[in-house]
Amino acid sequence: MQMKLTVLGSGSFISGPERAASGFALKLPKETIAVDLGFGSFKNMQRSGIDCAKVNNLFFTHVEHPDHINDLSAFLFVRKGLADSGFSEKNQVNIFGGPGLKEFIEKMFRLFPLFENLPFKVKVSELEPFGTKKFNGFTLTTKPMQHRPSSLGLKFEAGKKSVVFTGDTEPNENLVELSKNVDLLVAECTFATTEAGGHLNARTVSEIASRSKVKKLLLAHFEPEAEKSDLKALVSRSFKGEILLARDLMQVSI
């Protein structure tokens, strides 16, 4: 069975009104999971027809920035309403991320006291920076990225298919190793040519994808400079594989 990726948010924190902030839904053989839920991405989950009441595993590339985690509170609030009203099962929600995730969730629950009495269990797990974890139907491999203390690159494997999410990061060898020969690399390309700490641009994405020999590259997390540029032309200077430009509600088979 193929994986299927739905882009819930293809933008960054200053993208225009047609792009939600970073978010993805990944359909695996036995379930659909979410990877990041930046502002606007949860509404796109609803628009895409994905039943949020059946998305029980959430993964975050980092927690420090709202453009990757802001809609977690909306997700939990809607899940609470559906369960309280009898419209959904009271399934446990599992939240995964890097160092600092538990503290972040504890603070969020204090800000929203109604989350202290949710009708379902919430389990928060901090992933090992260099780790492999088996789930029901897929395997997750993690490596630390260079952006914020909690930043992790995430590699999901199911059957013979694989996909890596870079999150936000500077170029680094962990990302090259994590992405070796994957079927799809979902890479931030915040900038076209600007060299900025903590992020990738067309040149660095191209070099990483080429060195990693990825089969397909999906560019996302665009700032205005990137949106106005010919990213495919810039990235194809080094990477000769298939290049896709993310847009909200886009679906990609893996």
C-alpha cells in the first residue's frame, strides 16, 4: 500500500492568505497521522475531509514556534467537543516531539484549564534525539536538526515506502543521513537565495537532496521571497530528481 501525504499548510509564519502555516497529514497502512499543526492547518484538515477524531498520533518537528504547533490547541478543543457531544469515540491522543515537549504541553494546559478535564486521555512522549520507535504499522526514526532545542527530523517508514520531514533546520549531516534514498523528502525551502541561520534555501535543499539520493522532493514552508522565485530551476541545479512545490490541500502519493 502506498502512503499518501496531504499538505495542510505549505507556508511559513509570514506567508500570504492562501497558505496556512506548516502542517501535514500522512496516510499510513493502518492510520492517518499529523506532522506539525501550524496556524490554519487544522481548518485545512477539516477541508480535506480527514476526520480529526480518527487522527490519534501527532508528531511535531519543534515546539518553540507557533507556525508549527499553534493549531494543536484547536485540534484538542474540537476533539473534546466531538467526544462530549457523542459524535466521536473517546480515543487517546498521543503527542510526540523533541526535548521540551512535556513542559510545553503542561504550560498549554495551564493556559486552557478546560484541557485539564478532557474526556479522553492525552499521552505526551519526548522522542530520543537519535532514536527508532516502532508503531502499529510504521517505524519512526529521529535525528536532531539545527534550529531550536526541540528540533527533530522525522523519518516514517511503512512497508517499502519512506518519507522524511525536515522541519526547520540549517544544513547538517544528520539530515543527509536521515534522508538517504527515501521515497519523499518534505523539505523546508524558506528562502530562494537568502542565507539565513536556522533555515534552508534552494541551494542547500538541492545539495542535501542530491547527496541523499532522494527519489522525490517536496518543497514547503515558503516565505515571500521564495514564492516569487523559480524554485524548481534553482533546486534542479544540483538535484536531478522530481521536484514538487507544496500548496495547501495538495496530495502526494509516496
